[in-house]
Amino acid sequence: MSDPRTKFDDATGAAESFIHAMKRLIDTSFDGGNEKPKDYCALHLLADSAIREITEAHKAFDEMEAR
């Protein structure tokens, strides 16, 4: 099991990656992409993943505070 700081860094890094991917997908979705329904679903999946990772970061931070 990783220490709380590593968990925090991993979770925030993952959330940043998901948000970066969302920004790229938004660019293609609204600039005339042909896969709008798929893009819409992909954005929701990426947003859910980012939220999950941010929640994990909060848990790791709370764990660091408890020490």
C-alpha cells in the first residue's frame, strides 16, 4: 500500500490527465466532429473518472492530516 502523499499525488495527477483529455475531446466535439453521441458519452465518463480521482485525493489528504 502506498503512503498517503503518493496516493494524493497519483490521484491528482490522474484527475489532471482526465481533465486534459476532456479539453481535447471538447475541442473535437464542438468543432464539427462526426461522433457527437460517442463524444458526449466519453465526456461524461472522463468527468466521472476525474471526480473519482479528486475524491481519492481528498481521502489521501485526510489520511495525511490524521498522522
